Amino acid sequence: MGSPGGWWGRKSTPAKVETYTRWSFHFIALSEPTVIGVTAFGHVDARVALLVMTPVAAHVALAMVTASRALDWTVGRRPQPLRLLWALGAATALLAVAALVPGRYGPVGEDTGTVLGSVFGAVLCYGVGMMALGLRERRRVVWLVVGFGAGAGLVAWATGMPALAALTMAAFVTAAGGFFAATSFFSIWLLNAVYALDEARETRARLAVAEERLRFGRDLHDVMGRNLAVIALKSELAVQLARRERPEAVEQMIEVQRIAQESQREVREVVRGYRRADLEAELHGARGVLRAAGIDCEVGGETDGLPAEVQSALGWVVREATTNVLRHGDAKKCTVTVLRPKGRVVLTVRNDGATAPHGSARTGGTGLAGLRERLSAVGGTLDAGEARDGEFRLVAEVPLTARPALEVAS
């Protein structure tokens, strides 16, 4: 059974921001009946207060559904909820008018008029704020706020309210509705920005992999292109000489053999250079990449004087750990330390973004399996898994007195 925070911990950063935004607006919608209810139950009889709260509750339910569908539209899961937006706008206007007219013309006391006035103002302000979630252009949001503010003033003036009071009512609805609409619009902008940044980070990781593949392919082409062309030409020449029974055919084939062997050696050097990683360079590269991704990265320790094969193996550990932090975790901080106790070197990579992929990586995954193979070649070990403090910790240990048991296969 997972921990109480497992559901939240398994979410990515954009999903967390979306969940927070969604529930924030649900709670904002629920604050509408709270504000009206405090006024209603404090001024009128409980039965009258319940009668007032019934349409308010229906308005809140419609607003919550509209907000949820509008957020789904924002992240691309549903089409724009135009019908719900029109329905919420109509319900907001009708409920506001229904609250204002009895307060001006009906046989109600001062307390009831106060309650109906609170319904009028709250319904308009909250309704405008929720409808702004379903609009993408600022111009339309402005027209929405100004339209409901002006409508509130006109309705108030038409029901007999003095012009100055009606103007004050219009200004209040415009200001309060504008505040809620601006909050909604900024929240949607922030949510879109978080998703865009996450997509850019994934794109950057894919581009880095593609660039490395292109570099390797380019190097391999440079090595093999000329040699294969020479081999093809000399083989064709040897065939022609052999058909004429010329002894030079043997010399040409010997040359072909020599070029082929030279090509094998050069390919091994390319692959070995591709696979060999410098520890100091990898540490600097990891710090730069993680900081560019918004992750605070601290690097410490000494790497001077380490054998080349040890630096290569630990450099690959740093590279794989950095990739895991970028792709699988939700880290905000990562620490890489290189310690050199007597006769050994210990590399530790810690980050606070432990998730399910990390937790399962201890026993599976080709990346960590490849690291264990590289470390075993220099007598080293690898331990990776989620620590008790919620961090993901990767520890590579290599004895400095050991010699490679075998050369890493090329």
C-alpha cells in the first residue's frame, strides 16, 4: 500500500500545478455560498435563508462544472465549453436580477434586502470570474467584465436606485469581477506556461540525444567512407587482374586486407572515444544541464589523479544519473559528491525527486544494468534506490587499487 502522499508524489510538476489550480477554483466557487450564507443566516429566518441559498447552490454547482470543463479545454482534453459558458452567464444574470428586483419592489424588510443585495453582488462577481476561465483572449475577458459591470448598473438604475448609487454598484461589480477574472486569466496563463516548459525540457533532452547520435554517425562516416571506397576500388582492380592471371592481384588483395584491418582499428577507436567519458567534464556538464532545467545542482569533491578507466566509468554514472533526473524525477535539488576514502572513490548522486520509475530502477532498467557492467570492469559496485528521507540516491564505489578485469566491449 502506498504512502498517503504517494498519489501526489507520482504526479509530474505540470500535473501538480493543474491539480492545484483546479481545486483552487473549486474552493473559490464554494466560498460564494459561504459569503452569502453568513449574511443570510445572520439577518433572516432560517427558512428564508434556505430558500435564498437553494438557487445560489445551483449556481455554484454550474460554476464548478464550467470551471472544470474550461480547465480541461485549456490543457487540450476537451473542446471549449461554449454552451456551459452561455448557460453560466444566463444563470448569473437571471439570479442577479431575481435578487435585485424583489429587494426594490417586493414587500421585504431591511434585513431581507441586505441579504438579496449580497446575493446580487456575489453572484455577479463569482460568475464573471468563473466564466473568464473559458476565454483565451484578454480582449474578451475585458468585455465580459465591463459588460456585466455596466449591466449591473443599468439594472440597478432601472429598478429605481439613484443614479449615483447605481454607478457605485456598477463600479463595484466591475472592480470585484475584474479581480476574479484577472485571477482566473493569470492562473490559466501560468498553467499553460508550466506545460510549455515541461514540453521544452523533454524536447531539449530528445534533441541532445539526436545530436549525440548525429555526431557519432558523422565520426563513423568520416572513418569508414574513404576506407570503404578504397577497398571497393582495389577489390575491383584485383578481380580484373585475377581474370588476366596477373600476379599483382595478390598484392592488391593484401592491400585490401590491410585497409580492412586499419578500418577495424579506427572504428574501435571511434567507439572507444564515444563510450569513454571524462569525469570532470561530465560533472561540469551535469551541473550546467540541470541548472538550465531549473534544478539546483551542487557538485563537490576531488577528481584529480584518478585512473582514466575509473574516470570513464564514473563519468558514465554521472551522465546516466543526470538523464534519469531530467526524464523520470520531479527534482528541485540535486547533489553530486565525489569522496576518496582510503583506497577507493565513492560517487554519490542524490535528488529529491524520487518517483515510481526511480523506485523500480533498482532492480531493472537497461541504463543501470549498463552502469553495473562498466563498474564491474574496474572492480566497482553500484547501489541505487529510494532512501528513507524520500530522496533517490545512487552510489557508485570503485577501489583505486583494482585494475580493469576486462576491457569494456566495443
